[in-house]
Amino acid sequence: MQKENSDEKYMRAALEEAHKALEKDEVPIGAVIVAGDRIVARAHNLTETLNDPTAHAEMQAITSATNFLGGKYLTGCTIYVTVEPCPMCAGALAWSQISKLVYGTGDEKKGYTTISEKLLHPGTKVKKGVLENECSEIIKSFFRKKRAKSL
């Protein structure tokens, strides 16, 4: 049996968070932040729950991680998020100086790369496509069901 790599392991943790969002009828996006080999923050979208358009998974995770670590910078940390961050979240990740962003599936409508890859901190490394099918399917399924209900 092949051993799962750490990127897949942590993306599965982000997918668990996305499922928590789904249970709350939130857009199912999840994120975890890892320092060393330890998850220091777990979060999912809470925009409906908190009635706050900025309560994206990444924003919640950044706040949680910086509180846990005791500082505003996330250098040496990696964020795993199921969907490509939006420009707002990419900006917040830049301000946090996160070292690495790993995301599952792209967002061709609202992802930060639709504006510029330079929204991230210049030192942030990016890896995309980790568990892409699983990350893509949960979000596509959510919106298919929403569209079907509105018919």
C-alpha cells in the first residue's frame, strides 16, 4: 500500500472542514494551516453563519493560526485550502507572509489568479491540484443542488 504524502494528508483535513461547512449549508470550502508537522488552525466558510462576507475559510484559519502562534506572521507555515483563494484571501495571506499555499481546485470565476498571481507575498510558494477531483466535486455538487432548488 502506498503511503499518503503530507500534502494529501493535510488536504484531507481541509476537506473535512469543507464537509463541516456543507453541513451548515455554507459554501463548502475548508482550510488548515500547518506549522512544522502540526495543524495549528482548522477552519471553514462561515459567511452565512456569521452574516459576514469576509468569513471565508482562509480568513478564519489565518486568525486562528496567528492567535495560536502568538504573532501576525505565518512564515514557516503552509495553508491547505480546498479551493483557490479569492483576491481578498490572497491579500490576507500576503500580509500574513505565509510561506506556502497548497490548494485543491482552481476557481476560474473568483480565484486570485483571475486578477494576478502577484497578490500573494513574493516569497509564498504555490502548489495546486492536490486532491483536485475531491475538492472540485464537493463544490460543484453544492452548487448543482442550489441551482436545482431554485428551479
